[in-house]
Amino acid sequence: MASSYHEVYESWKKAPLDFWKEAAKEIDWFSEPDAIFDQNAGSYGRWFPDATCNTCFNCVDRHVKRGRAGQPAIIYDSPITGKQRTITYEELLKEVQALAGALKDQGVSKGDRVIIYMPMVPEAAFAMLACARLGAIHSVVFGGFAAKELATRINDAKPKFIISASCGIEPGRVIAYKPLLDAAMDMSDHKPAGTLILQREQQTCDLIDGRDHDYEKLVEARKASAEEVPCEEVKATDPLYVLYTSGTTGQPKGVVRDNGGHMVALKWSMKGVYNADPGEVFWAASDVGWVVGHSYIVYAPLLHGCTTILFEGKPVGTPDAGTFWRVMSEHGVSTFFTAPTAFRAIKKEDPKGEFVGKYDLSRFRALFLAGERADPDTIHWAEEKLNVPVYDHWWQTETGWTIAGNPVGLGALPVKYGSPTVAMPGYDIQVLDDAGHPVESGKLGNIVVKLPLPPACLPTLWNAEQRFKEAYLMEFPGYYKTADAGFIDDEGYLFIMARTDDIINVAGHRLSTGAMEEIIAEHEDVAECAVIGIADKLKGQMPVGLMILNRGVDKTEAEIEREVVAMVRDKIGPVAAFKTALVVPRLPKTRSGKILRATIQKIADGEEWKMPATIDDPDILDEITEAFKKRGIMS
């Protein structure tokens, strides 16, 4: 079908309030919005300021009332434990209502904060929805986060209650959560009233009398009572959740998400961006601890009446590089969303894609990638092996949904490899130089969004309005600073080249690490790579490439390193001053799959660095340090 994107985008630009007023009709309101936007509220305005609603009602209750009671709402698939569970919308309502009642019995009410410190189990989604039902504000902390990091979030959010589990399960190991939770509560200044602990059979824990409560006992008691817990009426501008993202000062930033605008934008995106229909199976392979898990495991699919997959596993090793295809085949996934790093891991283990042919993927029609820059080589591989279109798209924790993407529901636009495509309705994306002036088409600069931000984007940071302004609004007045660098071409396609911190300055030339990574990834033996800029007395900075190789390569590491250096110098030119590429066994990443480039750079430069709170495996940093020392990159 021909794309209607340009007409839709122009209609938004000409009449933004009419566009969002129409989109808001997809939501069930207690009190419908009359005022669509109040430009005088908050730091840049607030959406649907006079409306009232409840997010849980829109995700659960309304579907039960309108014919989806027996449809699967959540499919839990855990290759780590060997367990699966299908929860219909009717069963979801019972679970959420019972948990909401149990929390209410413990004194949790509208406006209270509840920290959710859980593994990837259905109860994590129940907890989010139960909080929304009560009008309480949830803050999900990635399960297994260190006690100090959890304590920091307890002190900032000041939760009335904490919902957790006895343990999380990773391939080959069980992570006891309760000792981490106890340590965090001991060291935090704020003391929650109590905890609700889900006992997992793989490892149970002792409960502290008077503080810890057994999840199953309280919830089962509530189910037995059959007492209804109605959805609390909240303002559209009231917070639904606070999600902490890392801060440069070490103090995490609490991104606030409101109820009304969040629902409107996410509901629009399910069809507009992902072309998903109610009743279909939608899978975002992420974690509820991250923004993707909030938006596209829990809220958006359920708002839209889809079936969502909650997956407790890894792309490789649970048990093999075919686990994604097995899940998609068994559960009939139509639309799949994950991070490029997951596909690079699969490609490394199964470069020929031999596992793909073992499964029936006939219902699978589109793959979406986000989280890290999707290099063309990874997209080519996925297209070839899966035989479906692959769409990169770009968004942030702060926005909660797509800033730039390929709006498949409006008719897909031609794909340009290396680009997440175009701005979505609601986003006026521009590229500015460091002085705040627009740059010409094709020139690298700071990517910004003209204010106001659309619905679902953060209105502020939790209890930190001034920090919100300083972090996002002050450097480029009238714009939201994304902290990403890139350019827009003559056809309006956006290219994200790096975080602004990752742009390196080589003898006065501003160079994109993303462009170099794109070239390195083209080498047939390279599974994954990262480029950093290290300090150089003569040129200011020099690029260094780190590479992970595919299994079973025939060439020596030295040969591949020489070939990669030649490729970069050939395609970018001597100006890149690219002379060093080295093979490493692994790259350090966050648990959401982002490569920790800034930490790698500090190690190379011999600067003081702190262990990132979100790191997946700290041992990798020792491996990187050793590799640098062997090559004389650091003293």
C-alpha cells in the first residue's frame, strides 16, 4: 500500500491539537478531555489537563467487558525454568484486582509510590497494573540491581511498599533478591511500610515478621473474598510511574510518565508504527525493568487488546540461538521488537541462520529494532534469514515511544539502511550546531525536538524540576535536547550516528563513531563492534575499534584487524586516523544491551571510573583492560 505518512504528518503539523484530540478517542475516559493542551502548565505544557482516567481500566477491564475475556492477554514463556503460562484477559483482571486489594489492605492508596523489584514473571506485570488500578505510582527497578542502587531509588521515590521476589534466574545461576532487598532497606534513609514477596520454587527466602508478607497468601485470600476493587479515577496529568535512568552525576534521574498522554500516544503507536491489530500476538523481547518493557511488554499491547509475550530467557544459551524462533513459532507472533544487540548475539552463534529453518514463522511479518544503533549488516542478515522487513526505530526512556521510525501502519516507507526513517507525528526533529543554529542537510549536529514534546514524553523528573530543565531544555532554548548526534538527509530521513559524548575530535575534525562501526560491521567475520575515541597528545583523540568475531573464522585475528583498518581508511579516508582495531572476547554492556562506550573510553585513557550500576557482567571490564594493556593502549 502507498504510504499516507506525509499527509498524516502534515495534518499533525497544521493542527496538532486536532490530531491528538482524534487519537484520544481510542481511550476510555472517566471525564473526557475538553482542553487538549495547556501550554502554561509545567516546563513546556501538559496534555489533556482537564481529563480523568485509569490506565488499568483501559488495559484490562474494558477488554473483559467487550468480548476479549477469553483471549490470552499475557503468555509467559520461561526457557530458563521450563515453564509456560497463558493468562486470559479475564484471568488478568482477577489477578490484578486481587493484588490491588492486597496492597490496599496494606495501606497503599492513590499517589503512594510502590517499588517493584521483580524478575521477568507475570506477577511483575500484575504489580504494575495493580498500582495503576489504585492510582499508586509504580517504580520498577531491574531485578537483581545492586543494593546501593536500589537504596538510592528507595530514598528518591520514598515508596510506601515494595513488591519483590525471592530470586531471579539467569542461565546457570540463581540470584537471591531478598538479601539485596534487605541490604537496600537497611542502608536507605526512607523506610517503606512493608514488602510483598513472591516465593519462587527455585529458591525461597525467609520473611521478616511484621515487615515482609507472602505474595501468594495475601493474593489468594483476596481472590477468595471475591471483593471488587474499582479503578481509581486519576487526572490525566497524574503520574503513572517513575522510571529511573542513569545520570551523569551518579544520581539517577526519575523519568515521570503521566496517565492520559501515555495511553493516547502508545495506543496510536500500536497501529500507526507497528501495524498491529487487536487480538494479534505482539512480542517485545526486553525486560519490565526498562522502558521498552513498560511501553511494549505491558502497556501498549494491552491497551490495544493484543496478546503480549513475557519472556524469561536470553537470545542465546536458553538453550540455543534458536530460542527466539521457537517462541515465535509456538505462540504465533506477528510483530517482534528487540534490540540489535540480541540479533548480533544470535548471528555470532549461528551466522548461517541454520536455526531459523527449524521453526514455522509463517505468521511473523515484521521485525522492529531499537535500543542500540542498528548497523546495516545486522539488518541485512535479519532480512535474509527471516524473510521479513526489518525496521529500525529510535526513541528514548524519556519519550516512552518512537521519535523517529517507519510508520508501517500508515504504509511503510522505503528503508534506508542506517536510518530509523522519519519523525513521527508529534515530533518536530531538527539538527543544530553547538551554538544552536540549524545546520544544512546531511551535516552532523545535535539532534533536538522542538517543544512542546508530544503526549507520553516526560513532563518532568521526579522531584527535580530544575534538574529536568538543566538536563534537557536549557542548552537549546525552545527545544528538547536528545543528547544524540546525527543528520537529516534531503528526503527527511534521520541518521543517528552516536551519542553526543561519543562524537570524537580528531585534529579538529568531528567524526562519528557510528559511521566507523557501520564499516567494521560489514566485515564478514565481525559479529559485533564498538569504536571509542582515546586521548592523543598530537590529534586530541584517536579512534580505536573493538571487535567480537563470529564463531569458526578461518583468518587470524591479526589479518582481520588489518583488513578492518583498511576498510575504514578506504571508506572514510585518512582523516579518520583509524589505525587500531583489536579483537576482544566480549564487550561490556548494560542489561538492556547498550555497549558501555564511555566506561571503555575511561579505561583506555587511564581515567578514574566507577562500575556502572547497569552492567551485565563486571568481569568483562577486566578483559578489556587486559586487552588494552597487551596492545599498549594504556599504561
